[in-house]
Amino acid sequence: MDFEITNNSLSEKHSLSVDSEGVRFSNGALLGARRFRFSEIETVLLSGNHILSFQVGKEVFSIPTRPEDPVHQNVINFLLQEARRSTE
């Protein structure tokens, strides 16, 4: 199963996809999407203004979320569950 958050505005295009293999993040850059295993994720944060961020090494990747959207909540919950499981 694949869960995805997309944020497409005039100035930014982001997407975050979470599946059983890990996370795929795209910020709309020419380099395309980057893929990470859950074990590579060091920190997951959700700010007060609903920006979901995760850290891999010295890089931080962020995407706006909508708290009222059940799909966004599923993505966040699955990401947290799998990131925690990978550290056990």
C-alpha cells in the first residue's frame, strides 16, 4: 500500500510517498525524487503550522500537510510507525 501527500502551488511542488519499502520525496527539482529507507530517517517532526519534516543525515526534507485530511493523517501515522519500527 502506498500513501502520498502532494503540495502543488504556484511556487512549489512537493510530494511525499510512503510505502512498505520506505519514503520517496520530491521537491519538484530537476533531480527528481529521492528514496530513503526507514532506517535512514533520524528524526520526524510536525510543526505547529503543520509542516511535516524528516531528517536523513544532515539534510531535512519538509512538506506542508493538512490536518483535516485523513490521507495526510494516514501518511504521517504510517511514516512514524515504520520509522519507529526500524529503530527497534
